[in-house]
Amino acid sequence: MSKKYFQQQSHVVAQQCFRLKHIACSVALFTFGSWVNAAPISLQQALEKTQAYQASQHIWTIQSNIDTANMKQSQLWKNPELSIEQTGFDSNQEQELSIGISQELDVFGVRKANRQLAVLAQDQSALQQQIYQAQLELAVKYLWSQLAVAELEKQITQAQLSVSEANVNAIQKRFQAGSVAEVDLKRAKLSHSENIRLFKQADLQVQLAQQQLSSVWGESDKTLSVRMRPSLLWPSASHDNVQRYLTENYIEKSRQLQLKISNAQIEQSKAASRPNPTVSFGVNRSKSPENSSENQMMLGLSLPLNIFDRQQYRVQVQQQKQEALTQQQSFYTQQNALRIGTLLTELQGLEVQFKEIEHTQLVLATEVQQKTLLGFSAGKFALTDVQQATLQLQEIRQRKVELLKRAWQNAITAESLSLGLEPSAVMSNDSLAGINQNLWDNIQSLPTVGGN
């Protein structure tokens, strides 16, 4: 290989390295600017902003109005019936006009049973509001954790970018000294270019997480930032939260309330199946062709004959549903406790691994990579040693992110189950939209209690 060719290749490589350095510097400046402009937000602040925004939608005001109307509706009597009957329309015929009004009496407590159902409907609305607030809190916690993890991943890719840049510089010097092949330098530049791409991808994930979190309070804010040290990002409060939430198990409360509603429905069916009497009062006026008239008062009492339909099968259906609820309660309690126990055990194991990486492996891997690179620059280590040390450092950093992601997933799943909520309902980027849609659907499907 001629000296002139070597000089030309060195010049080309130098230009390429300059471009990579320029890109890396631009990325670093962009990151610094984004960090300065970012607004740090705690989990509590995110919850408060979300709750204030959701309260402005007046969902529970509508629910309360429906409950109040249902309570009033349950106390209404059945409408009376007015009957008018006339026979004989010719003046030469005897004419008879009957006017009467009838009213069904509530002897067996149908209105009382309806009122009890309306009261339980109010209790159910209050419980639904508590469930909604719990779902809201977990959904915000999930989105906040997504932003925190995305920021950590961005920091790690930025650190890896600095490492790859240092590798390129060291290999560039060895190449200029003639001790490294050009293809090795190009591999290093390719790896550095990939790290630049990974950083841009991580930055995009941060922007998406910022927008997804801020959307739950009706904004699109790309300046949000958690800004917490990795050791503080671990969901260490999850164990205490689970123990506290177990006393507020909403599925259990919902099941108990459903049992009460089932009992009230059975009592309402029994009351409705009994023969309530109907009282009628009226006047009968008869007129003869000779224009003589006679008025008679009428008072009557009618009783329905509940011979065939006594609501007996409806009561049986409700009793079977009640039995199913009781069996489901026992099965659910056992299975839920087992799932929560498994998740908390795994969370403890993940925390041990996370601390081992944070305090031991990451420190050693960083030191090994730096010293290997120094030794390579001094000609004591081969290029493969640098590549191996760099790859090992990158894998350890990535495991740290994966452990944190898995920990938050387990923590929110365990907290959801301890509250009796479905984890999938709160662990998605658009979970709040789904929660609100279910709430509006439930409002539209609310039955009217009592009345005619």
C-alpha cells in the first residue's frame, strides 16, 4: 500500500469522524436544551392535575342527578285509571252513563322495595366513584412510570453514545498509526452511528411519554420531566400500597353490594307477585225516555288472581345468581391472593437484581471498559477486548432498564389486583379514555327504578 493512498484514506476517515463528532455534539446540545426546558413533575403533582381536569367534566354531577331522580321515581304511586262508559245514544232509548276512577293500592310494599333498590343504586354509584378514582390513580402512575423509564433509557443511550464516540477516537488514532485496519474503524463508526439512532429513538419515546402523560389533564406538554435518580425510581412503596389497598378491595365490596341488590330484587319480585287490590269509585247515571234520571254511587274492589304467574321463576333465577356470586367470591379471594403473593415475591427478587446491577455490576463494567480503552490506546489490548468490554457495559445498562420496566409492571399489576381492579384497564397508553368511556356507557345503561 503506497504512502499516498494511506494519506488519502486517512483524510477520508478524518472527515467521516468529524461528521460523526458533529452529529454527536448536536445530539448532546439538543439533550441539554431539552433537559433545561423540561418541567420536573412528581407523581403526586400529576395525580392532582389529572383529578382537577377530570372533575371539570362533571361526570359525577350527572350520576348524582340520576340517582336523585331514581329515588323520587321509586316513591311514585301507580297512576289511577279513569273510565267513562255510556249506553244508549238515542233520546228514545234508555241512556246510562258511568264515570269511575280506580287506584291500585300498595298493600305488600312494592314502593318500599323500589326505594330499597334506589338506595342501593346510590350506594353502587358511590362505590363506582371510588373505583374510578382508584383506576385514575393507577393509570396516571403507569404513565408517569413510563416517562421515568423512558428518561432513564435516554440517559443510558446517551452514555453509550459517549462511550462509542471515545471508542471511535481511540480506533482512529490507532488507524492513523497503522496498527488497526480500516474495516475495524468503519465497524466502530457504524456502531457509533447506530448508537446515535438509538439515542434519537429514546428521545422520541420520551416525547411520546410526555404527551401521553400530559394528555390525561387535557394538554400536550413536551417539557415534562421526572428528573429522579435511578435508585429513587424503584417502586419501593408498592408492598405498603398493596397491604393498604387490600382493605379497600373494590371487587369484594362490589360483590357484597351485588348480593344486597340481589336480595332487594328478590324481595321486590315477591312483593310485586302478591295480589295488590284495586279500589274503584264512581257514579252511574241512568236516564229514561220520559226524562226521569237516577244517580247511583259505585264503590268496588278488585283482586288479581295470581294463579299462573306469581314471579316464581324470576325469583328462582335471582336466587341462582346470588348463589353464583357467593361461589365466585370464595374462588376469587383465593386466586387473587395467590397472584398478588407471586407478584410481590418476584418484585423483591427484581429489586435485589437491580441493586446488584446499580451498585456492583455497572460500576465494574464502566471501570473495565474505560481501562480497556486506555490499554487499547496504549497498544496493550486488542480491538476485540474493547468491543467485548463495550458490549458488556451496554448489556448491563440495558438490563437495568428492563428490570425497572418489569418492576413497575409488577407493582401496578399487584396494586390493581389488591384493589380488585383489572390490570389491563389501567396499563395502557390510552387507559383513561377507556375508563371514561366505560363510565359514560354505564351511565347510559342505568335502569330506572320503580314507577309505572
